[in-house]
Amino acid sequence: MSIPKVLTIAGSAAQGSAGIQADLKTFQEFNVYGMSAVTAIVANNKQTERGIFTQPMDAIEAQIYASFEHVGVDALKTGMLFTEDIIKKVAGLIKASEVTNVVVDPVMIGKMGSQLLKDEAIETLTQELVPLAKVVTPNLHEAARMLQCEVPETPEDMKVVARDLYHLGAEYVLVKGGSLKGYPAVDMLYDGSSITELETERVETIHTSGAGCTYSAAITAELANGYSVEEAVRRAKSFVTSAIRHALSFDRGIGSTYHAAHRVIND
Ligand code: PXL
């Protein structure tokens, strides 16, 4: 038996909804072989007020090396990278590899409010990592930070931002409109010549932790499964919409997207 092999280079979200945990759950749903390189552990602890535990650089490098050398990688995604040094290291390793299915999710702030990328690292992300991406998947806030512009407020604004982001060097830009108030959940996919609008109904829920991670993980899995970027994004959007529609509440603040919803619940 052989199935596509997929790597996530991201943070571990101890509460299980986002980060590496979301990615591996999602990979499993798409029947690809999931591997991980943990850049930092995110585990907010009100008692200690410590919530982010960055991993040593040699540990990050060893994990990436293990997946490349011992298994092989058909597609990879990056999530929380946190520091400039980690971004530089990861960009260097991706460049040296032959992987072309690279999805860069420019994670900056978690749904619970944790800062997952240092402010001074944004430029390194846009200059060194984004040009290596087949698809870069910013939400509205991330898109604005990357371009140092206002946060888009309409679908038309999103199209402008998608075109501007394209100049950073990714093959495709996917601007996600999940937080666009007063509109359906519309995303803009731009390939340098035309914009494809992908629209689903807006699901009214606060339990969306992990939605962005799940979306980019699903795109990565479907690229590994051989779909075109447009088809991979369409299939991933349908998957994440289901995961949001049937989100899990733990009765204590923001709950989790339900990664198995598409399989377990008949819509
Ligand atoms: O959802 C963004 C995200 C990404 N990565 C990690 C996280 C979070 C949100 O909490 O913890 C590790």
C-alpha cells in the first residue's frame, strides 16, 4: 500500500482544535499519511501566565529531516512559525527540498488571542517564505498585515488585496473572508490572471478555533492527492464549512471545529 505523504510544520495546540492537532486530524480524514514538525507548543496556562514554548532550532530541523529522509514528502504546509529564525530555517529547508506542493498559512493570531507570530517576523515571512508557496492562505487581518494596508471590508476590497499579495511571489493567493461582516463566507482565489470566488453560507457560531488550520491542511492533503489548486481549495472549503457548521462546544468559551463532521454527520 502507498498513500500520499504530507508534512505540517506548525505549532502544537494543546487544546486540540488548531495547529498540528487540527492538521493531523484533517490529514487522516483525507486519507494521506500525516507527519509533523512542531515549532512551538501553545498551551495557555493562567496560573503560570506562560503559554508559548518555542522548540529549539535543532529539534525543529531534526523533525523536518526525519520526515524528508525516512518517509518522503509529497506536500507540506506551514502554520505557526513564531520567530524570524524559525521562518528562515524552514524556508531554507523547503528551498533545498524538491517539494512543490507548499501551502503557507501565515498564522499570526490564534482565535483565543495568542500572538503566534512576532511582529518583527512578518517581513521575513513575506520575503522569504511566501515566494516558495504554491498557495498562501491569509485571512483578512493577515492579508492587511502582510501588505500594511487597511483590513478589507467588502468582497471588492478582498479582490484588490488578493492581486496585491500576488506580487509577493506565491503561485496562488487565497484570501479568506470568514470574518467579513455582513456577507456570506466568501474567499478569493487569484492565480495571477483571474479571480475565482468561492462562496458558502455564513455559519453563525463562535466555535471556530482551528478553522484556518483545518482549511490549509485540507488544501495540502488534496494537492498531495493530485487535485489542481482550484479543485483542492473547493474541496477543502466544503470540508471546513462542514467542520464549522457542526463545531464542538465544550461549554467554556470558544470551542473547536469538528474535523470529522463531513464523515460522521449527514447534512
Ligand atoms: O488557529 C491558529 C493557531 C495555529 N497554530 C496554533 C494555535 C492556533 C490557535 O490557537 O494554537 C499552534
